[in-house]
Amino acid sequence: MRTKIEAGWIVGHEKGHHTLLRDGVVVFEGNRIIHVGPSFEGEVDRTIDARGKLVTPGFIDTHVHSGHRASHRLISDTGRPIYYGQPFLEISVPKEGATVSGDARYLKHGDPGAEAAFARNATFTVAELLRNGVTTFIEFGSQLKVQDALLAEVSRLGTRAYLAPGYDCGRWVGDEQGRLKRVRDDKLGLDGLEVALDWIARNDGAAGGRVRGILVPREVETASLELLRRTREAADELGLPMATHAAYSVIEFYETVREYMMTPIEVLDSLGMLRPTLNIGHGNFISDNPNLNFARKDDLRLMGEAGVSISHCPINIVRRSRTLDSWESYRAAGVNISIGSDTYPRDMIMNMRTASYLGKVMSHTYLAATAGQALEAATLGGARSVGRDDLGRLAPGALADIVIIDQSGRNSLRYGPVRDPVKSLVECGVGDDVDTVIVDGEIRMENGIIPGVDFGELNAWAQQAGEAVWDSLAQWDPLGRSAEEACPWCYPAAGFACEPV
């Protein structure tokens, strides 16, 4: 079938960069774009009226952790200073001998209610991404059963995804005084790599080619050098992209330097892992960051010369008073910046705005981190991170992954007058402005409605699931705290029961 979209504005593509076209058309046949321009004289089977709307490439979220993210509500405006603002340690490190309760990512196959929880979390994740215009996402290393559930939902709802079980050589736990303690098991990591390779062998190319594999050793400091080396060898042999958390934490930076006398980035470089198709989660605590006061400032050069990709998650890290230092320096060095949501909300438009504003502040110029650069990071940057030239762009030959955005404000005055639609999108837009999402040439969401998804029912389930996480905190928190002790109410309680509603 040949489809034409008549658009008010189009983010096109030419010579490696986005372009802006007013009152034009996008035509796709099957799952491929065949024409982008002012007009099209050929016959079409269907016309989509997007006049007065903005048509862009589908967004690519390069840092997704599956689930409802209820545990992240426990670190809003609070935290333990000994963790240096690293949210992972705040909410995913149980006391020794316990597991994080109520979160499907930590359930085991066969646990009561596990399969239903895996499925619900996958539905919540994929539906939220799709509702916000994300056509491709990269899941950052959840366990096997989570990946199986995501595969099922990606197949059902029609998105594109890079999936595979993550693996590591152990984890952090809390001791009897709440201090961090590392549990190390190198064989666990090597076995996990084999599980990931087996999963990829069985599922790479599934869902009509929309599912692809990716190798994810979860964090540099929880992976042995042998595990990282074997990951790189497998990536070379199979042509797979890789992703890992690195240069993302003061503790991780310190532990890596202490153990190897190299920074996390230098470790990756020594193993030959730095490349455009290595997605470094965050990458903000590099040796060049003045907050680390590290004498040898060489990480940015190494990353730039390799053209390495980072998944910048601006909303997540600014909550912990961190950001890139700076957007302009990373771009000038040659680092490929992509954008990830990591946590709630999975709103790529809000993440673009946050990246743009903080990029200007940290670069000390309002000419940095422009709206155009932010949208490029959310589209082309993501495509580069997985080695694709058929995603993240609207051009003949590219896959028909397309987003239509309504900039009317939807019964509000939020946008006001629109002169440059991309600038207005980044400065004024939210994910709810996404009207229609097309993936692989198929309409997967229209007028904000995703067939087979009941948002009201999902929200009700997520609230119930979240309360189960919060109610169970004392069972697994290293300090035995209640949710109210770990994350006090924003104001003193006055005349009401301190329970979620």
C-alpha cells in the first residue's frame, strides 16, 4: 500500500542532516519511505491529513529500564549522601540476603504472580513509549523473563526494540549498617553472556525484523575484564551493538580507578570497546568533569576519537543534581549524543527540552544545545548508536517510522504562535502532543489511541503495584526504613492519614 502524509511541516533529511520543509508530503510504500518533498504526483492508496501539524522521524529512546518505576518515587527530593546522588544505589540495593520486593524486574520465574507482573510491566513500558512517539527503544539489560515479556509486547503493539538479557559479575548489597558491599561472582557474568547470546540467536529479527539483539554488560564496575573482553569479541563476531553503564557515578569511577588504575572510559578503551555502536549509559562522570578533580583528563578525547555514543538521560540525572559538563564540549570532541528516558516520564519531548536548557547552562552559551541538536540527538543520535542509517530520518529508502505532532496546544495556549515548529516543540511541547505514530509503515497509534491498550486500567494497576513496592520497603531496605522515613511527605502531615490515595 502507498500512503501519502500531507503535512504542515516536515523534518526531512539531506546529506546527513535534518532539514525543515513547510507544506510538504511524505510518501511511503510498504515499510519504506519513497518520497519527501513539496508535492507528489503519483498515485496513492491512502492520504493522511497532517496539515497544520509537524511530521518528524520516530523518536529513538536509547536508555530504557522496563517497568512502572514506582521505586524511583522513593528518591524524590531525598536520598542518602553516602551514595553521592546515584539513584541506582538508593532503590536497587537491598540488604544482604533480600531482594527488592514488588518490582517485577527482581522476580524469578515461578514466583507467585511473576508471569502476570512481567507481562503488565512490559505493557506499561511499551505503551508509554509508543504514546510519547518512541518508535525504537533500547532496553538496558533487564533479566531474561523481562526480555521475553517485552518481546511479546513489542510484537503485539508494533514498536521497534533492541533487546536481550543483561549480565554482570555480581551486585551491590547493603550490610547490617547500610553500607555498600560488593558480591562478586565472575562465573555468573560469563554464564549470563551465554544466556544473552542464546536469546539473541533465537530472537534477533523477530516481529518482522523489528526486534534486534544487543549485548549489555550492565555496569563496568560489576563486570570483570574477561566478561567485557568476551562481550567485545562477540559483538565483533556477530555485528552486534553494545550498551553499558559507565562514567555515571562517583562510586563507580572511584571503584574502577582503585581496582584497575584506569578510569571506566580508559578500561573500555583498553579492551577495544569504544566505538559508535557502544552506548555508554550517562557518561557524565568522566575524568574531564571538574567535579571529580581527576588529574589526568583524557576521557573526552578517547570517547570523541572513537565516536562513541552516550545515552544522555537529562531528566533522570538532573533530579540528582547532575548533568553533562558540557553538551558543547562533548559534541566538539566528536561524541555522539543520543537521548534516553531511563526513568519516568518516558517523554522524549520533555527530555529534549531538559537537555537543551541544561546544555545551554553548562556550556555557558545560549547557542549550545539548540532545539535542532536536541531533536537530532533523539532521532539520528539514537540511530547512530545502533549502527543504522535507515532509522531516525525521513528520506527515501529509510524505514517508515514516523510521528505526527499536534502543535495546536489541544485546548490550551501552551504553544502560542508557532514560527519554527522544532523550536516550539522543544520549548513548549509534551509527549501528549504526539497524535499519530507509524512504525514500519503501519499506524500503531492514531489520535492518541493505541489499539489494545486501556490507559485507565494500566494507571490503576500501576498505582496498586507502586503501593506494594512502597509498603514492602522495610523488608528489604538496608536500614529497615518505611517509605515515609526514606522519602518523607513534601509537607508535614496535617489532619489526614499518611497513606497514598
